[in-house]
Amino acid sequence: MYMVIILGTRPEIIKMSPVIRECEKRGLDYFILHTGQHYSYEMDRVFFEELELPQPKYNLDVGSGTHAEQTGRIMIGVEKVLMKEKPDVVLVQGDTNTVLAGALAAAKLHIRVGHVEAGLRSYDRRMPEEVNRVLADHVSDYLFAPTEKARQNLLREGIDEDKIFVTGNTIVDAVYQNLEIAERKVNVLRELGLKPKEYFLVTAHRQENVDVRERLKGILRGLKLIREEFSVPVVFPVHPRTRKRVEEFGLDMSGIEVIDPLGFLEFLQLEANARLVLTDSGGVQEETCILGVPCVTLRDNTERPETLEVGSNVLVGTKPERILEGVRTMLNKENSWKNPFGDGRAGERVVGTIV
Ligand code: UD1
Ligand code: UDP
């Protein structure tokens, strides 16, 4: 059994890390193919270093571009590698252009595809990620659904139940494996002059939010409102897409603690100690739920409905007053929900199913 793990962006490196660790532990014949969709040090290399992951055997260096350009370049590069290496199985994770292109290139070569984090649906086709998820699921041979809900989504689309495996989400493994390491290795609160539970943490990078001036402006205004009402620092490690748009739209980020994107250990520690997190990230909605930290999601829908059900998360969109209201609501609630994303052994189940 010869396997390829394809990845290309920050969340894929983090969420594949438990699968990679499991492959290493079992001494499997596999390699990592990096598409180069993310390439800045703080979006890419930092995670290989902190999580002590093996070097990719190939990096396609595709970089940024329009959706078709990026997806096309990845397909062309992946196809060449797969034709040379002839693996039995390709693994992809999540919903990025790397995932769609990797899955499609492999399926056309009749190589089995395993999709980690299959079956998530926002039912919002304006999101590029929704298109990627649906298509990747439908060309996959192993669908690793993180939850029962995700499995049900797949069954409703007519996917054969024999292909679906409920494994839990590998982000639980990643959080459990790294939280303690973070405690030992980093002290980001001291570095940033923050006190536990006395700051809010923010991330925002979704195309449908930050590429639309009014929505990005609404988010920034909302952050200022909460800063005024609660008088605690609002810390915002800014994704490169967002930084570019803030400059392009000439928006004002004063009053917000703007910092560069952080490594996973640092970010996990900041998340675990935050009073509340505001985000439009998928992974951050899950991590806050796992860590017992309340979350306010700057979107109108979510493909992580489990977080709404257990009460760790609320959807507020991007209007300033609604953001403020959502923060008030979440701060008045008990943080005593149960993590719905699994037991931290998802990586083991994914690899165990394939070998
Ligand atoms: C991509 C994924 C998104 C995921 C996110 C994780 C798609 C369609 N989108 O969005 O699902 O949530 O990654 O962070 O696959 N840039 C840099 N350095 C980098 C990478 C990007 O400066 O290392 C800048 C470039 O200006 C680029 C922009 O960010 O144009 C957007 O990058 P891109 O990979 O197209 O999409 P993301 O917004 O990162
Ligand atoms: N993350 C990080 N540093 C940061 C912001 C986020 O390490 O400055 C991590 C976070 O812990 C989570 C992942 O990046 O595991 C989420 O990635 P992102 O929000 O870019 O993508 P999404 O999950 O929305 O696809």
C-alpha cells in the first residue's frame, strides 16, 4: 500500500498532522505532496516546524491566482506526480482548491481517493469551499465523516453507505496533541501583554466576507463596538488575504491589536485563554467548541451545525450591532457543553481504514 497525502494550506497542514503522525508511527510507505497554495512562512513552514512534520517530497509551488488558475495549476502538477509515483491511495483534507484539484486528478487516474472531513455542508454555493466539498465527496472512495450529521448529509446525496466512515474530526487529535506542548514551549500571553480571559481573539478571512467592502467594514466596526463596551484588548492575527483587502479598501483598524498570523502552538494558547473568540474560520469554530471557549461566528450559515446545537457558537453575520449582541449573548451563557467532534483518535481511524 503506497499512499500520498496532498495538502496545501494552513488548515490542511494542521488537520492532516495527526494522520501524518499515525503514518509515521506505523512505518507506512507514504509521502507528502504540498501544492504550495499557501507559501508565506507564517501560513506554511511554521506549521511543519512546530508540529515536527516530515518534509514534503514534492512542492508544486502553485501560489495564488484566480480559482481556475490555481485549481488548474494544482491539477496539472498533481497529475504529473501521481503518474510518476503510481500510489494506491491519495488522501486530501477539507474543502480548499487543493482538495478539489487533488481529488479530481487522482480520480481520473483511477487512484482511490480518501477525503478526510467529508460530508460538511453549508448549503451555500456562493462559498468556493462548498463547491469544493461537494465535488470532492462525489469523486472519493473513502469518505471520512467527522460526525454522524456529516454522514447523514452524504447519505442524502446518494453516496453509498459502505464508503462512509465516521471517524471524528482530526482537529480534536491536533488540539489534544498540541495544547500541552504549547503550555511547555510558548508563552504568547506574556509576549503580547495579555491576561487570561481578559481579551477577545478574532480571525476573519472568508472570501465572501473580506472581499466585500461593506462586510469587512461591518466586521471592523463590530470589533470597535465590543472593544468600547468591554474595555479589553481585541487581538486580531490577520490573514494575508484580509490584510490585502483592508489596504485596498482603505479601512481603519485602529483600536484593534493587529498582529501577524501566529503558529499553531501560539494560536491554540491564545484561543484557550480568550474570554471569547470571533471568527469566520471553520477550524476555529471547532477548536473553540473543543476548548470550552464561546464563539461568535461572523457568517450567516455554517457547515459546523454541531457547534450551534451544543451551544458553543452563535451566527451573527457582519452587521456591527448584531456582532455586539452576539457577544453579549455568549458571555451570559454557561460554557459547559460537550465536544461533538470526537475523542482525539480520528487520525488512527482514518489510517486504520485504509491499510
Ligand atoms: C484558502 C482556502 C480557504 C481556507 C483558507 C485557509 C480556497 C478556495 N480557499 O483561502 O478555504 O479557509 O485557505 O487559510 O481554497 N496569500 C499570501 N500568502 C500565502 C497564501 C495566500 O500572501 O501563503 C495571499 C495572497 O494574496 C492570495 C490570498 O492570500 O491571493 C488568498 O490566498 P488563497 O490561497 O487564494 O485563498 P485563502 O483566502 O488563503
Ligand atoms: N490558526 C493558526 N494561526 C492563526 C490563525 C489560525 O495557527 O493565526 C489555525 C487555527 O488554530 C486553525 C486553523 O489555523 O487550526 C484554521 O485555519 P483557517 O482559519 O485559515 O482556515 P479554515 O479553518 O477556515 O479553513
